[in-house]
Amino acid sequence: MLQGSRREALLAVDLYNRAVSERSLEAFVVHMHIAWLYLLHGKFMRDGQDFRYRGERNGRFIRVDGEIKTWGLAHCLSTAFPDEASPVRCNVEFFIKVRNKIEHRYEALLATALAGKTQAHILNYEETLTAWFGADQGLGDSLRFPVFMSSFTPDAIKALKATHRKLPRKLTTFIREHDASLPTEVSGDWRYDFRVLLLPQTG
């Protein structure tokens, strides 16, 4: 379960970073959803936590197409991160909602608008993975700092604002309202939305 989770996370990052890949944000969100689900199931398996659904009356396992039904990601999160104000939990919950809202024709714009939350998403996964299963399970030796073309000039802020203006109102409203619903200490936490300023250094 743990190795399946790691493979899903690596695939998510690989697909996201492919410059010519279409629907890269959607692929990242879907595969990270599975990676988090497997990671949480792996933790529950290791800790002896039963994460299978049982019938209320007879106590028997509930089955779907012959397979025992297990907890979904939202249920797993609330168990592993009981604090509703946990930035890690809030970040994953945000992407659960985003998964159902991605519109393909706006995906490239949405990827720019969600860059900080996307970066926090994978960093949270890595931090949680190594905290629960040890540093030797981390993804650090398999991932590199990406080489990319982007603007670090003051014009970058204008470009980002222009990107937001091109997004459908319902998407920008969703992002704004979701962020506004969180405590300030969560919305400003890097584990919810990773913000970084890159400056070239000479010498």
C-alpha cells in the first residue's frame, strides 16, 4: 500500500511537470488523491486501525461489486488529522473539492492560480510520508528542482492577475470563498498555500 502510494505521487509530479502534457493539473490532482488515500490506508494498516465499512445492523462488511468498501479520502483525513484547522488537512480537502471543479479549457490558467497550493500539496505529502514511515521512504532522491521558463520580474504579478481575470467567475469565487472560510493562521500557512520568491544570485 505504501509503495503504491509513492508510485502515485511520483507519477503525479511527473505528469504535472511535463511541459507538453495536456490536462497536467487534472492528472496531478487525481493521482495525488490516490497517493494520499493509499498513504492513509497504509498508516491504518500498520497501526491496526480498521478502515472498512460495516453494516449498522449486522456488523458485516459492506461490499461493492464483491469488494469490501473502505473509507474514502475525506473520512481518512478526519481520522488521521482530527484538528479541522490543520493546514495539511485543509490543503488536501481543498484539492478534493478542486477535483470536481476542473474545467479542461481553463486548466492551464487554473494551474497558475493554484501553483502555491499545488506545491504545498506535494510537500505535505513528503513530510507526512517521512514522518509516518521514515526518511528512507521519502521521494527526495527521485525528484529534482524543476528547470522551467518563467518570469521573476515585477511583471510576473501583473501576469498572475491577468490569469485570474481570465478564469470563470465561479472558479475564482470558489477559491476566494474557500480561502476566506479558513482561519487566518491556516490560509497564511505554507502547508496550505506555499508562496516563495525566487531571486537569481550571482557569484
